[in-house]
Amino acid sequence: MDSLLPTFILLAFAVRLVSLAVSTVNEIRLRALGSHEIGRANTITLAVSHAAYYVLATVEWLENDTPVVPWISALGVILYSLSMVALVLVIRSLGYIWTVKLLIAPDHPHIKSGLYRLSRHPNYFLNVLPELVGFTVALNSVWTLILGLPLYMIPLSIRIRQEEAAMNVAVKSY
């Protein structure tokens, strides 16, 4: 399993770059429709935190003297993979309104289909958090998980509150 982890890491970084490309295309369309951004500073904090989490987990794996336990690492890869399935389903449900930024369009739809029937925030609870846990478990990056995940939860909690407030306003406005 150890020999497959560099490929896993590269794929994980690549998936996130592809998701950023999708987000950018959607952002251009939303801005053309007159969308406005909420919580820009927190979005930057989340983006930096996400990238830092990946980098720190990778560095910890590279520096770790403890061998990776294959079946635990495999569980991490499985969890990570399931989180990517959730990401694809979230993007399919939201369509052009999915971005890493919090952009609210005029006549912003309130999505209640797909994974949004199960959770108000499946992008965070079924994608992002399992993604981060799966990534660190796969790499045996225990310290990144123990210290990094609670720190990541700070801007994520702020984002969820911002989204709730924005959607309450957007839904009431039409």
C-alpha cells in the first residue's frame, strides 16, 4: 500500500485542481448573472486551510517513521473515494451554482434534491469532512488529523452560518 500512496496523493491534488476549474467556470457564469459574494475573507481562509491540510498531511506522511498499516490506509482511501462520489453528486445537484465561493445569484434556487434531501450541507458533511479524514487516515497523518481538523472546523463553521444566513435571505426574496 505504501508504494501506491504517492499516486493517491497526486490524484487527490489533481481532483481538487479539477474541482477548482469547475468552480471558476461556474463563478464566471454566476457573476455574469449578477451574483454577489458573501464572506470573501472566510472563503480565502477555507481555501488556504484546505491546501495547508493536504500539504501538512503529505509532509507528515513523508516524515513519519511509523509504517502505514495497509488495511487502515485502505479504509482511508475508501473514505476519501466515497467523499469524491459525494462531491460529484453535490456538483450535479447544484449545477452552475456550485462554487468554492459563496455566491448568491438573483433568483437563487434552493436545492432540495439529491443529497440535499439527506443534509442541508452535504458538500461539507458528506464531501469535505470525510475527504479530509480519509486523506489523513490513508497517509497515517495522525497529527494533521488531530490538530488540523479542529482548526479547519473554525472557518468551516463560519461558512455554514454564512450560507444559512444567505439562503434565508435569498429564499425570502422570491
